[in-house]
Amino acid sequence: MNNDYNHRIGAVLQFIEQNIGADIKLEMLAEVSNFSKYHFSRVFSAIIHKSPMNYLTERRLHYAVTYLTTSNKTMLDISTLCGFSSLSSFNAAFKKAYNTTPSAMRKSAREHSNIPSVSGNNPEDLSSPKDYDLNSTSNNFLRRVWEMNIELKELQDCKVAYVRHVGSYLETYKAWETLGAWVQSSGLPATETFIGISLDDPGVTDENSCRYDACITVPEGFPAEGNESIAFRHLPGGVYALYKFYDTIDKLAIAYQSVYGGWLPESGYEPDDRHALEFCMNNPYLDPEGKAKIDLYIPVKRTLS
């Protein structure tokens, strides 16, 4: 089944090479892969080891270097041919990657008989395009993080009250504090479950724009009333892959990558359009080791053969 994932991500890599000058959006790449936008970036990052848009920028810069060192095209022409939205965005990306400007690289290339070495962050980007061996297990370092212990679970629809946080995922405690204060005055039974939902992939979305919902289940018929910070909605049920996580919260991103990059490609399943759910099973601040116990539910559906 891993070959199916490899084929789909390979199609994305080919699409990028064939459309390097186009205005490529994340939604377009997700459509090419036939994964939902919500899950595509996690699958891509787990297999290629970098986010889709970072990979796209690297490939654009590779082509830009070729134009700079082998043609007399203007900087504006090169930035357009390589898909940058403006000359300023091209210059900024180039400077960040190579620690030099496009014009300085061209000048250096003309003064020497070969392409100069660059002391930037990614000097290897001057080399030929990488051929990713998508069939190689060594390409996926996440396989050796843990032995995956995944079980499939059927969850029922449920109603939740929630507080939305927008910003760094390291500050989601603010949403939990607001929700906790409401819970104390709401009369909810102690048996209700706390659920976190990370709505954005921080590898793709700017840290300050990431959305997160701090939720608690509420019984059907519970009055949908709260304060201005509390909202209500239903979470869809269905089949989920359950991974039982117990570690410091900073490792949760690795858990996500392990499921998407290690277990899913071999499972016969693929991610569904529903959001992943983080069932909070303890309070990490009260844990003796400061660890979070989270039942991570990844929505899945059978892969079409």
C-alpha cells in the first residue's frame, strides 16, 4: 500500500516541476495528490521531510540559480519564470536561502569559470534536483521513532462546547483556562471528555495564524448557552486510527508525523476529511513527569484499490 502513497506524492513532485512558473496553491497540490487539504501537508511532510510550500520554494530557487548563471534574463523575468509573485519576494527568498542576492550570485558566476559555492543556509540547493526514493524506508526517519501501536476505533457523533484559540499552539492553555472557568459554572457532569483539535498544520500555516479548539463534550439536549467566548457544534463520528500518546507535549507533532508517515502508508487506509481529535486523558501539569496523556484519533477511510 506504501506504493500508492509514493505514487500520489510523486505526482505532486512532477506537477511542481512541470508548473514551476505557475501560481501554485496548497489546494492545487492537495488535489493532485487526491488527499484532502487538511491532511495533505502532513502526509507530504512526513514523506519528503519538508512542507509542500518550502519544497516548492526550494525548487523555484533551484531554477532561478540556473537562469542566473546560464542566461542574460532580467531579475524580473527570472522571478516571473520561477513563479514568484514579485521581485521583492524573489529577492527575499533568495537572500534567506543563500545569504546573498541574485545579482551578486550572477556577478560571481561571471567572474569565475564555475558556479560559486554559496555560504547560505542551503548551499546544496545549487545541486541537481533531488530524486527522492519514495520506496526507501530509510527515507522516512519517522519509522524508527516508535513501534506504532495503532488500533481502529469507531467514534459516535458528539456535541461539544469549545473555545477557539488563534496563535501559537504553545499558548493554547489560554483557551483551556477560559473553557475551564465556564465548565466550573455550567453544571456539566464530571464524566464529560476534554478534546483538543488542531485545525492547522504549523508546518504550513504561520504560527500566529494557527487555529485550535479547546472542547468538552456535552450531553445532547444540553442548552447551547454560554458566554461570548463559548461556542457549540457537533463533531462527526466514524472510523479513526487511535494512537495512545504519553510524553511531553512538544513531542505531539512527532506523533502526528509518525502516524501519517509511518503507519498510514502501510495500513490500507488514508486520512479522511474530518479533523484529528486529541482526547485529553490527564492534566500534564499534575503528572509526576510533566507528560501529557492523549488519545490521538486520526480520521481514516479505506484506500481505494
